[in-house]
Amino acid sequence: MGIWTRMLEEAKQDDISARVIRVIAETQKLPVDSVTEEKTFEELKIDSLDGINIVFALENEFNISIPDEGVENMRSVHDAVTGVRSLVDAKAAS
């Protein structure tokens, strides 16, 4: 992989992370800088109903469909970023 390809890929991943964080912050009415990939939903006081709203918002933001098992395993911001990134990459590959 060339340096430009790698830089473009890293920028795309950073963009996905930033967008997921923004969606979570907006749906929870939290300051964006309080939502980091290291935070768990429990730390952010996100309950299961909030999680459903976040999933719908992420599906709309990225034009993807998050499967039920993906939702059940989402316990942190990092989980959300990783799951969305995987679905976006799979969609781009098809």
C-alpha cells in the first residue's frame, strides 16, 4: 500500500470516528468533547433505549443497516466506531 493510499485510509477512518462521536453526542445532548472512543455507554449514562436511538441515528448518518447482533454487542463508543467502520467498508466493497 502506497503512502498516499494509507494516508487516505487513515483520514477516512478518522472521519468515521468523528462522525460516530458527533452522532452519539447529538442524540444524547452531550458536548462532543465529552464523548471519546474510550468511553463506555455506561460512563456516558446511555441506557438501552438511548442505544436504540443512537443506532437509528447511525444508520441514517451512514446509510447502513446495523444487524441486531451488532446492537447487542455495542457497549462503548469504540464498539460503535468499529461496527460502523466494518459495515461502511463492507458496503463499499460490494
